[in-house]
Amino acid sequence: MRTLSCDESRLIADVVGAFKLLLYKCDNNTPKSAAYKRTAISKLRSIFASKAVSEVFTYFCLHGAATSWALRKDLNMPETNAYRALKQLRTLGFIVPAMKVSKANYNKGGPRPTVWALEGASQEEIARAYHEMREKMRETGK
């Protein structure tokens, strides 16, 4: 996989290059290729139409997995925005529930936290998200 530069002056060229890699994935001039390109553009439009969804998607691309609690804390995002973004990314097929976290004995209610992961995330990324969430919860006393 080609590594992109972190040079801001090349940002546009890097975005175009990454998009070309995505679009050249299959043969041009076939109905299957045209459908793939339409679907890719539709999914990208759905991700980047919302600031919250694009921030959460970027977080997942960098980390591979996360809980809604970690997203809210790390991105300084309201709870409703985090849950809406997770729902949108799940509907689009980018993330899947990777594991349910067991409740702490002192927890009085609410749903069990879920570790969400990008489709194809590694077990290490999922485990890291779980352990980071546990550590942050201990630090804040939740």
C-alpha cells in the first residue's frame, strides 16, 4: 500500500491519488465497474455529508475499533451525535459490533457497551479499544 505524505501542500494531490486507487480497483468500462464506482461515491457522500460521521469514520480509520464512550470522550462529541454516526456507519457496512463489554458490578443500568470495529479490523485493534475504554472508565470513576 502506498503511503501518503503529511505535507499539507500536497493534501489535494494525496486525496486525488487515494480516490484514484479506490476507483481503479476494478476494470473500467464494465457494468460491474460502473456500479462499484456509483456505490463508492454514494458511500463517501454519506460519510462526508455529516461532520460527526466523517470524524467518527476518520477515528475508526486511525484506530480500527472503538466504543461509543471512547468516541464521545476522544472527539469531544455529544452522545446523540456519536450514536447517530455509529448507526450511519453500521448501515453503510463500514463498522460491525465486535464485542459486548461485560458490565461492571457497580453499574446500575443501561445497555452493555459495545466495541465497534471497522470491517476487517484486527483482534489487536479490538482488544486495544476494549482495554482503553476500561482504563478511561477507571480514571473517571465510571
